Amino acid sequence: MNTIWQTVTWDVARAGGFTAYVLLTLAVAVGLALSTQLQSPSRWPRLLNSELHNFLTLLSTIFLAVHVLAVWVDPFTKFGWKEVFIPLASHYRPEWMALGIVGLYLGIAIGISTWLRPRIGYTWWRRLHVLTLGIFALATLHGIGTGSDTQTWWGLGIYLGSLVLVGSLLCRRVLSSTGKRKHAPAHPATPARNVSAAPQSNPRALHSARVVATHIREQNRAEVARVK
């Protein structure tokens, strides 16, 4: 009975970990695609949006909880709460386990920042949201260093495909930001206008002023002629 339970918990931990990692990769990829304004063609529905990003992040969090819970109750690993939540406290590959624990805490911090976004403002929320790339890197190193399926072809394929996808979108994001800064038009200061020269810059206003002045002069001459 113990052997069956051990097999179930270990398989659930492996499946939960890989599922959470794949969903995290897709969430990061959608976030990078949105930041580079990469959209679907006009003939397709708009699949890339904030709702999809949030949904993938939520699913990844759920499967991460399944992964942590399965590892915790697995009779083979014999992890206590210290090994699961305190970095370098694990007896099993402590350095690689610590990377995953730090990534877990960073994910919690980003989740709290999203909840407090109306209070901290968009600028600080966006700065903290960049840590998602760090979470992806830590999760990748944690999976490669601690996973029992790292030597399998499908396990390596998942890690390699995730790195290529996120890396290519990240390069596109960096290049697009650099291009926008280079092609940003300069805004020269608008010179102050001379009030006295304003009428001269408008031919119609100048003509109207001359007509009015001529009419006034003619009226003055007519009044002088009547007096004489």
C-alpha cells in the first residue's frame, strides 16, 4: 500500500511540476507578446490579451500548489515544511531546491503587487512585474537540477522549447524598445512669438489694418474740410 501511495504522490509531483512550468512559460510568452504589441492577424480572433495572460498565470499557480503538496506528502522524499519553504534546508540537492523556493516567494510577491496595484501605482507594479522573467529562469534551473526526468528526451525538449520561446520573445522586446528610442522624434522648443510682429505674419490682418487706417484718414480730412 505504501509503495502504491509513493508512486502516486511522486507521479503527481512530477506531472504537477511540468504542467506548472509549461503554463508559466506560456504566461511569460503571452506577457512578452503583449508588451511588444504582437497581435493575431486581422482574419483571426484576438487570442493574445490580458485575460489569457491572467488565466495562464492562475492555472500555473494551481498546478504549482499541487506540485508542492505532492512533494510534501510523498513518503519517499520525506520533506517537512522546512525543506519545502526554507531555502538550503533540504537534504535533497539543497542548492537546486533553494532556487525553486526563491522563485515561489518571488511569485507570491508579484501576486501581492498585482493585488495592491491601485495603491502602489502602475509604474512600481510594472517594475516588480519584470521579476517574472527571474521566476522563469529560477524555475528552469530548479527543474533541470532536481527533476528526475531531466535526462529524458521529452523533458529536455520541454526545457529547450521553453527557453527558445521566451528567449526569442525577450530579444524581440529588447530590440523593439531600442528601435523606438532611436526613432523617437525630437521635440524642439517652440520659440516665443513676438507680439509686435504678430500682425506682420498675417497678410489678411495687415490689409484690414491698412483699410481701416485709410478710412479714418478720409473721415478726418472730410471733417477738416467742413470746418474750413
